[in-house]
Amino acid sequence: MEFRLLRYFLAVAREGTVSKAAETLFLTQPTLSRQLSDLEYELGTRLFIRGKKHIELTEAGMILRQRAEEILELQEKTVAEIKNRDKNLSGVVSIGAAESKAAEILPPLILNFQKKYPAVRFEIQSGVASFVKDKVDRGLLDLGLLITPGDIDRYRFLRLGINERCGILMNARSPLAKKQTVTVSDLIGRPVIANVRKEIQDFYRQRLGEDFDKLNIIAVFNLINNAAFFAERDDVYIFTIEGCVKNFDKTVFCFRPFEPEIRQESFLIWKKQEPRNRCLIRFLEEIKNTFQA
């Protein structure tokens, strides 16, 4: 399958008609239609449902659209790295970061690095750990900034020495807001929202004991901003880490750490294969010098 055909396919998926896509690609409509037919023949399946005025993607077409975008993104990144290998340091370093206090290290690291290498550009994507690790595995992200627990043995990693206090986000008017810390027994009988990741739930179960399974977990979440709407409206208690909520309005929300204290550690991951992106290699050197000094 040629990159050219993937670009043609994405243009049609984006524009919604062959005629509009042909204009953007500077092709004739019959030429583009023939190329799309060849692509469907090669894949052995229909990619489009052709209507009178608009075409829609089939299930196979939607799968191809997602993969085609990733393939072309990786292709462009690879070409840029190869072209710039013998020039002054330039290119792109992509970083995925979970919601945590550790993300605060990125601005000073990136700004200091760019003073030395102004032609290097950074891409930062926010997401949960599964999103970040999946992108790192597929080469769509160079680095991942995560917190424990997590499967880091299959990566190279650097411990950052940054620990997050675990606790509960709640409405500032909630009864437990009057306490300086909360215990798991304080939460029994109250509506609780937990992290959707099983490893996070197991992490709390191990540290909070059997009372964790007595909690009334009414929902699970992957991004704290969405879960926070529950605490904003009602007496609901959300498992989180302090760094995720430090910028929340303190007249509306409050964070209370657990007693006894529970902490999660931050670390930086990258693929075990030796990186070939010169920008990434140099950036990792800067990070290691900062955190291993």
C-alpha cells in the first residue's frame, strides 16, 4: 500500500466527496475514483458508502482512517529525522504526559533545551497511561511521563524523584472537607468515584486494605476534569493525586490526603531500542544530567 493512496483516501474521508477531494489534490475526479477503487481492491473490502451528495466510511474505512493518520504521521517524522541528521540539531521530540505534578518539569526542561537548540520543536500530548504507553510502543511518541503503578519493565525509564500524595477531591462544602486528612473508613457509605484502571484500583486496595472493597463506587473515570463535575454538584468523593487538582478553584473544591499517607512515584519512559532521533538522544542527555546530578 503506497503512502500516496493513503493521502488520497484521507482527503476523501475529510472532504466527504470525491469531487472536493480531487480539487484539493489537484487531480481529476475519474483519476481519484480509480485510485480509490484500486485501494478497495487491494484491501478486499469496501471503504466507502457512496451516497448521492456525500460519502461515508464503512467500518473498515474508519479503521483505515485511524491507521492511515498514524502511518503518515510516523512517515513524516521519520523523513524529517533522516533529512536533519547531518545538519544543525533540528527536528521534533514528542512527549506524552499523564495528569500529574511531574508535568511541571517539562516547561523548564524544554525552554532551556530550546535556548541551546532553537530549531528543535516539541509536541506534547496529554492522556492517561494506557494512551501514552500505546503511543510510545507504536513510535508515535518519543517519551512518556507517567506515575506508578505501571508496567515499566518493558521500557527504559528514569525515576524523577517526584512523589504525589494520593487523596480525595471533594466539594469544599462537603462534611469531610473539615478534616485535614481522610481515611478509607471515612468514605464508607458515601458515593465514591474511582480510577478506571484496574492497576490503580489494586494499588489502593493493597494500601487501604479490605475496607476498599466496602466502598460505594458509583462510577469510574480516566480524566479527573470530567470526574470533578460530580464533586462540583454534589457530595461525591473522587480518588486522585494532588498534582492533578492543584489548579482547581479552592472555593469550589478541596483535596484531602489519605491517612496513613499514600504516594505515587513519577518516571519517564522510552522504548528499549536505542533511540535514533538525534534530538531525542540529546534531550535525554539533558534530562539525565538534571535528575542524576
